[in-house]
Amino acid sequence: MSKAKMTPREKNETMWSWIFIAPTMIGLIVLNIIPIFQTIYQSFFKTGDFGKGNKFVGLANYQKVFGDTEVWQSLWNTVKYAIVEVPISIVIALVLAVFLNKKLKGREVFRTIMFLPMIVAPAAIAMVWKWLYNSNFGLINNIFGIKVNWISNPDIAIYSIAVIGIWGVIGYNMVLFLAGLQEVPGDYYEAAALDGATGISQFFHITVPLISPTIFFVLVTRVIGAMQVFDLIYMIIDYNNPALKKTESLVYLFYKYSFEQSKKGYGATVIVVLLAVIMVLTVFQLIAQKKWVHYD
């Protein structure tokens, strides 16, 4: 059987749909897809003398990466940051979203306040937190009467930066959770309350299962975002900071190799390794979500 011909209206709707999505598709191809392949291509080359030209070196960059202790240290720093930032930011944002989803006086004001960190310039955030963390006259040390080198102690610096990351992303996660909570029918909670279920029981047996698709989306995007951390580290950790080696992320290392040392081929290799790690983590999450995400 031949396909039915499209009516003039259907043709018009199809044309306009392509027109509307064209800018997004072009932007995605030009700003994301093409650079990915260019980066992979660049990883097989070595920058020539004085930063000029490229020399094909095959897999030499990858062989060097796997034996580079600085790369492995940066990967471990990135993983430690993600392990702290992702789960804590999700849990806090989910709890806040549940409270702010209720009928509370001034809840719109609280929602706005919680979202403000997302619209503040990263440079301003870094300046404020560097002052808060200052070991001599910082607000945190003075309030608690302690003497802690929050961002210069190699043992805790990466966790101090993770705290800033948590603070900065809670509002965004909260808005996503609020959107998911809007879709949960109130009848479930009324029925559970009649059966004597407490608020905590309702949270774990109704709220979490029903918004598990939203939790999964936030989890995947936050893992990807945390593994790409760069701006906080770059603006808070100075070059002479003794904790620099213990806070360098893979993206920071990519920046250092590619733009400070003009080793664009090696820098591209580092970022390809990061891409591979993120892909593995994402595939693992996609497989694991079948056991806890409910789409019914």
C-alpha cells in the first residue's frame, strides 16, 4: 500500500516544526557535536614546536595519559568532588522541594531565595566563599572560633569546594523536583493519611517512587555536571596554593595543558578520557535505573 499523501495543513505544520527546531539543531551540531569529533581527532596529534602545527602521533598521547600520575590524581579529585556534591545536593534539594511544595506563607519568596545562587556570577560566588573560608579573618572560622585552612589544606580543600558546588546547585535541583511533585496526585497522600501513614512514611513510599523519573534525571545530569567541574577550582585555588594538586579536576588539567602549556593534543586526550568516564557512568546509571525508577 502506498503511503497516504500529506494534506496541505500537515505539510504546513511539518515545515513550521522544522523551522522552529532548526536553530536548536544547528546550535547543537555546531557547538556540541562537531567540537566532540574535533577533540577526538586532535587527541591523535601533538602540537608542534612553539605551538605551531600538529604532528600525528597515533595512540602515543593515550599511552602517556595512562601512565601520567597527574591525570590519575585529577581523575580521583574529580570523583571525590562528585561523590560529595551529587548525593548531598540531591537529598537537600528534594527535602526542600517537599517542604516548599506545601501551602506555606511566603513560599514563593523562599523558592526565589533558594534559586538565587544559580543566577549569581561564578566570579562573585568565588570571591564571597574565599572570604568565608579565609583562615585568618574568614567568617566561618571566626563564628566557630576555630583555625582551619579550608582551601589551602590538601586534605580538605576539594571537599570545601564541593560545599560551594552543593550550595550553588541546590536551587536548580529544587525547581526540578518541584516540577515533579506538581504531578503527584494529592489523593495518594489523603488515602495514606487515612491509613495512618506518617509524613516520613509517605515521603519514602509515595513521594520518592512517584518522582523517581525526576530524581533519575537530576542524578544523571548532576553526575555529568560534577565530573566537568572547573570554574570553582580555577577561581578559588591560586597557582601557589599548596592544595592545587589535590584539587585539580580533569577539565582543569585540560585547560592547563591546552591553553597554558599549548599542548592541545595532550589536553584533548585528557578530555576524551573524561568523556569516556562520563559515558561509562551514564550507561551504568541507565542500567541501574530499571531497578528503582518507576514510570507507571
